[in-house]
Amino acid sequence: MSGQQSSADLAAEAARASAWNAPAAYTGERLAAEDARFAPDMARHLAAYHLMEPFIAGKSVLEAGCGEGYGAALMARHAARVVGVDYNAPALELARARHRAPNLEYRAVNLLELAKQSPGEFDVVTNFQVLEHLDDPTPFLTAAAACVKPGGVLILTTPNRLASVSENPYHVHEYTGPELKTLLERFFASVDMRGIVGTERVYAFERARGAQAQKILRLDPLGLRKLLPERFVKWAFSRLALLVRSRVAAQGRELVELTPGDFSIASAEPPQWIDLLAIAHRA
């Protein structure tokens, strides 16, 4: 997303965008970071990286699942060293081309292999919006714990199931706070559960997005979509996600003019946590 564009420019662009004009290589699984229709989602995603500054300052950081690398680059402004890893080679090519810094490195490696190669290498391991995609989180969390130095932490975000406003076929399992805490305590000595909350503008966007999603789901009152091939469901989801965001943007730019500054960390609900934030400590 271009730093030259204001939130108002992005909102106007999103409202004008054709609902069926999909970004290049867009599947619906990864955030379309360059598409104006996803500017509110991008603000939410970037917020996690901005909020990490107190936890990573001066530390050696591993981002597990760095994608196109913009988050690792943000953390490199404050951390002593950042290594972003991902198995997606095209995404890493973009990361290396777009984000360069002397303390920033990208590696095409599976986290399980990295844990074997470099156990206990990092002060902090971060993982944002990945856990919900995993059928079995055990291998991943075992590897993440192995990469952390004794006394270090894993910082993880994942959607709060209680705050979800629409279905996502790419999400195998969304967690509640107690579920996530119980899961992480199998791998770490202690877990500090918090949440990411938003301003009223954030919740207004979520309500509008949820209302548009429900309008579409009402077209299938019998739930026949659950009987369709997974490949088709995911294709349809990717297109309908564009439609929903185009419709929300068309309602008024105030709904989509969100920035990372609209998000903060809370230690208790209410307000409702949009994303769960777990800080898991290794003994």
C-alpha cells in the first residue's frame, strides 16, 4: 500500500472499485495488501506490528509466516534483528524486493526445519493471524517454542471467534480466549492473554461488514454451500469478500478510513476483543 495515499484517497478508491475486479494472484486466503478495498483489514493487520514495539525493542525477533514482509520490516525499525520466514517463495521474493534493512533477513524455510537448525536463537517469536489456518497447531507451536530462548516469548494474534462477523473457509478453527490460553499452556510456562480492541470507527466497520455478509448468507438459508466442493467454496468466498468490501466502502468513506492508530491492546473485556493477543513465556 502506497505511503503517498491518504485514508480518504483509499476510501474513495475502494468505493469506486468494481466488486468483481480481483487483484493479481488474489485467492482470498492472504490479505490483498495493495487493494484499496482491504485498507481497513490492512490497518487492523498492521496495528499488531505497531503495538509490538514495547515487546521487541532491542530484541532478536523471528516472524513465523512473514508473507510479503511488510510486518517484519516495521518491526526491524525497533528490534535489534528481525528474521522473517515463510514457505511461500513468491511472497518472499516480494519481501526481499520491497523491504531492505541491515538488520532484516528473509528465509524460505519451514518453521519446523528452522527449529531443528537453530533452536533457542530468538528472544521473541511473533506469529500474526496464522493459527486459525492450521488443522493441527501442535507441530507449529512445538517448533515456535523451540525457536525461543529460555525466558523468551511467543507473541501471537488470532481472530476472536466471539467477534467474527462472517464465515471464512480458510479458517480451520477460530479460538476464544480461554481456548487459546489452554492450548498455549501445553507448550509454554505461562500465558498472558490480552486482546486487540478498536475505536468506535472500527466496530462500525465490523458491523457494516457483518451486515453485508449476512445479506449474502441469507441467499442460502438451507446451508447448501456446506455441500459444495471446497475448491468452489473458497473461490466464491474470495469474490464475495470483494463484493462485501465494495458495498461497505460505497456506504461512506468514514466506515473505511481506518488506520493502525484506531487499534490498541486491552487486558480485559469489554470492549470486545477483535483479535486475541497471547504473550506466551518460555521457562
